[in-house]
Amino acid sequence: MKIFDCILAMKALGEENRLRIVHMLLKKQCSVNELAETLDITQYNVSKHLRVLREAGLIEQEKSGQQRLYSLAPAFTAHLAEKKNVLDLGCCQFDFAKMPR
């Protein structure tokens, strides 16, 4: 059974800042402000990247007071845990353990 759509996942992970966002979310849940500050990109651009990652099913958001917190989607986290930090899309793989941070 295919968990992730290959095209959507490749589109989402084929951009450097989105990969950097995923690396941050591997460690902990983050807000847009926190991501923007750490990655040194605008909040507007972070929000655009988060939308692409969310549409690919790789992240989810939850509301906490006035802000939204982002984390990896449970299916994505489970897949990475099962595959030792490798996202296997069938056509290609993303090895999060070997990627630069």
C-alpha cells in the first residue's frame, strides 16, 4: 500500500527550505515564527512552504492559543521510524539521516 503520493512528496521535498523545515520538525514541534527565525526566511515564505508540505501529507498543524504549531504527520513519523529515517516512495528515497542540516 502506498502511503504518500510520489509526485506530491517529491515536489514538497525537492526544495531546500522545505527540507530544512522537515529537519527542524524531526526534532520538535515549531511555530511559523520559530521556523522563520531559525531558517532566516520570511514568515510569508515559511507559510507557503508549510502549505506544500501539508498538502503532501508530510506535516500537520494544531492550534495553540493564537499560534499554530507544526509537526510531522503521524504517518510520516511512523514511516521514518520503521524505515530508519528513510522515506521510500517506491520510485526514489529520501534518507533524512544522511542529508545535510
